[in-house]
Amino acid sequence: MDDDLTLWKNIQNGDTRALKVLHDRYYYQLYLYAKKIYHKQNGLDEAVADCFIKLWTNRNEIVIDRSIKSYLFVILRNGLFDLNRKRNGIILLEVNAVPEIPDTETQNELDHYARLYDALEKLPEQRRRILELAVFESCSYAQIAEKLDISVNTVKTQMGRAYRFLREELDPRSINLLFMIQSKFSLN
Amino acid sequence: MTDNFDSKWEIIAAKIHGELSSDEEAIFDQMMTDEANLYGFEKTQIIHQNLEKTGPIAANGKVKSWDRTENGIRTYQFRWVKTVLKYAAIIVVAFIAGNQLRPSAPPEKEIRYSEITVPFGQMSQLKLSDGTKVWLNSGTTLRYPEHFASNQRYVTVIGEAYFEVAKMANKPFTVNTADMKVEVLGTSFNVLAYTEDVASSVTLVEGKVVVRNKEGEAIAKLNPGQIATKKQTESNIEIRNVKTAFYAAWIDGKIYFDDEPLDQIAVKLERWFNVDIVFANEQLKSYRFTGTILKNKPVDQIMQALELLSPISFKHQVNATGRDKITIYRRS
């Protein structure tokens, strides 16, 4: 796996694949950060994609002095302010209240949630769908079975496998960290 | 209590989602007497809680976001081309050319000529009225008629241009440069004739061309894959076989070197890619290289291309704190 610095060099040399690697590496962290400071779902996807477009467009002018990751957070934050300005009336945190980039603690949180999403993404399509219906839409197993036209038994098996996979995918250390931070960080 | 791993996870998941039957509740309680199971259950519960907190990310959010990014980049590149075209359009100047522009053409009705000059650092592409495609490199001027005469097609190039000439029997296409004329039928070729360069050249990719001197005498006939180079101070012309892809490559945003020593090429690469290049073998510095550098590609790809074309090998040391170092060795 290329480190960020190598990716950045390749991006500067016009390598779009490097941009994709960087995008996939930080998408969830940026998305979750945007969600945390913006409080609205609408336009978040655009805001995140815009970061990478800006990075690409200005790749010859940008000087990275801290890290490419911090730089992405700065672009994102500024992009969200612009978005807010364009859509008057949407409540965003006070400009001064939002740090230029998330502090280390927040970044670690984002990092761990991002890993959770990355794990979620690796689930087979149907298994993920079943889990999402159960977790995010509070559907009962019977409702899920009806919705997806499968047996309740299948739902049961798939749910077990989904949790087993997530549990195995996130190493014990990271689960402990998730446990430690869960009281400090709420996305809703 | 079950030993089956799958059913154990089914029970844990069902417990979390309140889907256990009373029989299963009993199994669950039994399971939890085992400390390892209890630990696993607690951790899984945390995963569930965290999932609930984060909320759903639209399915394939990452994929969609990348699609959007990719489109954004494309739009940007498209805008860039549009800007160049707009710019190019401003400096297209239509004028009436005098006879001196077509010295060997029979006098005809006045032909309206256009002239296009591409700014340095940019490239341009255009299609002439006969369907011929022309790519113009940085700083190149092309003079061409808005409509071609009935029996001749004439254009003039100062700088570098790549032509894909539309085939037309009995209507030869001629490119004039300061020092020579290239007469073709249907063909693709590259003309290099910057006024400040001491030599001009024409590289034939496919088809047939005849190279003439200023006076119109045929001095060379080229086959595909040949380059004809003429020094301004000399009347004879030198013909060599080359890999034409390298000479025409700039139309894709590449830059080629013609018989340039490796140490000079290294200096340019160092500048473009922010690397240090050192030679393990002094003799290699004077190895002359002819070929194309892909300016928008990673430096390793360029070094690999150099490896293919010259007797070198290289080693790339990534340096996290400063410039990467590339060492060039003689290939054994």
C-alpha cells in the first residue's frame, strides 16, 4: 500500500488512480466529519467529492506542509462553509467553534468509525442489506424476510454471519477503542 | 449450548435484535456462563451500538462519491480544453496571403488564409476544411487556407505539428517549413521546424511523403518509421529509422528527446518530478538518448521506458523526508 506522500506525488504527476486510492482511503472519515459539523445529509456527498476535485484541479499549486489528510479536512471544512453560505438558513456551528481540522481525538474517532464502514462495505450485498434493515430501520426479522422475499431462517443466519464478520474484521483493540470513545462522540 | 459457530452467532445477533424465542433465551443464558462468549457478546453489542450511532450511509456512498469526483475531474479537463480553444480562437487571424506563401502554386483566385498560434505551455488541435487533422505543439504557428485550392493543399508550419492527412487523389497536401517542404498523399506524420532550432525534421508514421528543399527539388522519400532531419546550414538531409511513436507522442501530452545526453535528460526529470538522480557510472552520462518522456506519468514509468531504450537500469529509493533518489546503473 502506497503511503499518502507517494500517492500525493503521483497525483501531482497526473495519476488519477492515485487519487482514487486516496479517495477510498479517506472517504468515510471525511463524510463522517462533514456529517458531524454540518448536521444535514443533503449535499454532503458533493462536499466530499468536491474536496478531491479541488485537490486534483490545484495539484500543481498546492503545497502540502502538514499531511494530505489534514489538508483534505481543511478543504472540506471550507467547502462546507461555502455550502452553508449558499443555502442560507441552514444551521452550521459557529465558524470559530469549528477547528480548522479535527483534533487528534476526533480524528481517531473518525478513523474508527471509518473502519466500521469499511468492514460493513465488505459484507456481501444481501447480508449488508439485511443488517442495515435491522439496524438502521429497526425492522424485525419477519419484516426483513417479507421485504426481501426470503425466509426468516435466512435472515437469522445472515444476521449471525454479519456480526461474526464485523467482530472478526475489527480487531479487539479497535473494538476497545470504540468502546472508550462511544460516550464522547455522537453523530446524531 | 451449541458448539456450532454459526448458530452461536445467530443467537448473539438475535439477542441484540430481540428476536430470541424463549428456548433460545435459555441457550443464550447458558452460553453467557462461558466468559469468552460473554466477552464476544459484549464486543458485538458495542459494534451494534456504534452502527446505530453512525446511521446509514447511502448504499455505495464511496462508489458514488468517486463517480462524482471522476466526473468533476473530467469536467475540469473539458473546461481547460474549452479555454484553450477560446484562446486559440482569439488569435486566429484571417488575412489575405500574398504569393510568397505559396511560391510554387499556380496563381489562383485569392485564397483566404487563417493563422493560428498556440501559446507556450499549451497544445491545440484542429481540423482543416478537407478533413485533415492537425495537432499543434507549444509555440507553433500554423497558416492554412480556409478552403483549399482545387488541385493543391498547402499549409505552413513554424514549430511542431502532427498531421493526419485526409486522403485525396490528385490533390497533394504540402507542408511548408522555413527550410523544406513535405509533400504527401494520405498519411500521418510529424513536422518539427521551430525557427530557433538549427535543424528541422519530418517523421513519417504511415503513408508516403516526399521531402523537397526550398527550391522544390525532391531531396528525400520517406518510408514509414523514418525521420528526415535537415540542418539549416546544410543542403543534404539525413534519414534514420526510428520508433515513430516517440516522435508523435507529444500529441498525447508527452515530450521527446532527440539525441540528448542522459545527464541533460536527468536534469529535466529532476525538475519535473522533484527527485535526485545520480549516476553510478560516469560513462552513462554521455549516453545519448532519443525518445519520449511522458510528462504526466509517474517517474518510475519514465525510468522503465528509459531502461527499454538504453543500456541502463535504475533503482528508486523512496525518501519520506526529502526528495526521492534514483540511481542509474549500467545494465549488465
